Amino acid sequence: MFKRNLALSIVLALLLSGCGGTNQNETKNQENIQAIDSENENIDNGHNNKKLAEKAKPDFKSESELTPDEAQKKESVIKKESDSILKSTTKPDAFTPVVSSDTSSLSTKAIEWSWLYSSRDNADLLSKYKGYGFGDKSQKIIYLTFDEGYENGYTVSILDTLKENNVPATFFVTKPFVTGSFNGVPDSELLKRMSKEGHIIGNHSVSHKSMPTLKDETAFNAEISGVEDAVNSISGCKMSKYFRPPEGTFSELSLYYTQKFGYKSVFFSLAYQDYNVDNQPDPESSKAKLLKNTHNGTICLLHAVSKTNATILNSLIKEWKNQGYKFKTLDELPN
């Protein structure tokens, strides 16, 4: 009897043990299933998030991965942005010219421009007849200008440097430059590039005469209109209403005629002897001289025929920038 009861107890214990083990395993299995489901869900979510991120990520490619069409489109976008920066300047305010029925009282005495003294000594005349010897003197600003009497092979280099440094400039041109050519290439191509790249085309007269010698108003105006008509006849080009008197020489009458014809007279407050192509100054000493005499509101005159200017322009611009100067166009001259 005892043995029988013992056997029954053992069987019962085994049965109870087996049931308990099954329940425990089922619980663990259920936990494992839930953990796997959770992990799968995380993987799925991560996969979906990755897809979304990939869709949202901009399609940037390295230069080597671009197709020729994509590379051309990219270059076009960059050029438009660069052009936009150069052209995003303030347009000049229109001005009402001084008009007199009797000009006999206006002085015809020729005054030679001195970039050191003329702005001070002739301040009243310049103010009355829209003449500028400098710009905004309250800020470190440079107004960069080039005189173009004829092409000597350096304008392309100058334009390349201006583009590289994102600097706007004004090119004062004579009619021989507008209608001329260099090594078989018409100068009109240079003018088109100037306009396309956001530079200002200014007027430097037809024949580079001393303007005070032209006392007849019709003859005086013809020296300006001849260049304006020539520039405006070139596709994509337009003459801006800025006049640089040849040799920097002026009189009260010449200033009067200029503003009456709708132009502002633009002189300069920084220049040096760079125009003699047969006796070009030393590049380093020229650069040092220009840097030494730069000041707030500088209107800088450089001649584009100068090999020295083409050589130093890049490093000169970079040094100006290092000194805190910014570049503006003549459209941003103060009233």
C-alpha cells in the first residue's frame, strides 16, 4: 500500500512538474515573440524612416558624378547667382539739371584735376553741377573705375580678375575703343561681357579732347552722344549716364553742359602714372602707392592699357578686402 501511494505521489509530482514547465516555457516563448515583434517593428520603422530620409535628402552629387547636361545646368545656376550679386546694386536717383537761359556768366577757364586738392578746392562747383571727386567718405568703400581709350590686350585679364573676386567696376570708354578691335577681335565683345557681368559702361568722349575747349554746346554734346549712340547700338549694351572728362580737365561751363545733357561728371581721388605703355611702373611699388593712398570713399582710376595694372589687380583687390574695404558701383554714389 505504501509503495502504491509512493508511486502515485511520484507520478503526480511529475505531472505537476511538467505542467509547470510548459506554462513557464509558454510564457518565455510569448515574451520572446513579443520582443521579436517589437524588434521587427523597430526595424520596419527604421527602414521606413530611412526611406523617408532618402526621399527628403537633396540629390547632391560630386563633380565626377554629374552628367554633362547636369554640369552645364549647375554652371548656369552659379553664373546667374554671381550675376545677380553684381547687378543687385541701387539704381541712381534721377536728378534735375541746372538750366540757364544765359551761360555767358559761366567761366570757361580750364581747371586741371588734382586728385589731392580738386575735390576740396572746387567743392561748390562739383556740388552744383553733379560732379564727383570721391564717394561716401563715412565708410570704407571703393568705387573702382577703368579708363578705356583703346584696347591694349589687358581688358580680358581685368574682367577675369573682377569676376574671380566678385567686384563691380565702371569702364569709361571712348568711341575708338567701342568701334575698335584687338588682334582681330572686336572690342564690342568686351563691352558685351562688361554688361553681361554687371559692370557699368561710362562715357569718356568721342575723341578724348579737353572738354573746356568746346564752348559750343552742340559740339560739346556731340562728344558725348557719339559714344552713347555707339554703345547703345551694340546688342545687350547700354550707356550709363556717367561722364569722365578726358585728362580730368574741366571748367564751370563744361560741368554745366555735362549735367544739362543728363550726365554726372565723375573724376577720381586715387590715381597714378600708369598710362604710358612704353614706360610701365614697377608692379610692387605701384601697388604699395595705391594701398598707401586709399581712403574712405575712394574713386579709383586705373587705365586698362596698363600691363602693371593687369598684373597687380588681383592681389590689390585682395589686400583692399583684407583692410576692410568694400566695393560699390557709381550707381551707389551719395547724392
